[in-house]
Amino acid sequence: MISTAYAQAAGAAPGGSDLLIQFLPLVLILVVFYFLMIRPQQKRAKEHRALLSAVRRGDTVVTMSGLIGKVAKVQDNEILLEIAEGVRVRILKSTISEVRTKGQPVADDEK
């Protein structure tokens, strides 16, 4: 006859290595997700912040809504954008999607 102790030893109890093997695919998916999704998005956001901080008077910019104009005045969080001769609109700095041409600073004649 088979002893009770021998019969209980035949089944392998879940150990630490089995747990690691179960979570390994999940960890690999998270690593791939980080390198393919999160890291490039952080890089793009950093570049966009640098672009917004470098905007100055005279630059030609494109907003997210599609307006193209020349920067007339830069304030803390707002920009005065000239979209046509004598037509100026105030926009938020964060709505700028790209800077088309870097302009030379215009002499301040308004003062």
C-alpha cells in the first residue's frame, strides 16, 4: 500500500519560481508598453513644452484649430496673434501646435 506521506509528496506545491513564471508575461507586456507608448509620448510632450517656451514676437505659428498667424505679443500664458492685417486675436499658448518660421523680434514701436 502507498503511505499517506508519500502520496502527499507526489503533488508539487506552488513555489516561488512558479509564481515568477506566471507574472513574467505581464511584466514583459508592461515593459514593451512603456517603451512603445509612454516614453515616446513623454518625449513629444517635452519637445512641445520647449517649443512653447521658445515662441517669441515675430514667429509665424499654427494653432491646433488651424489658424496661421504672426505672433504680435507674448504674455505669460497668452499670445496676441495677428491673423490678418489689423486683426489680432488672443490665444492660449498651449493651443500652438507648430512654429512655421522663426521671425526676428519686431522693434517695439508701441511704447
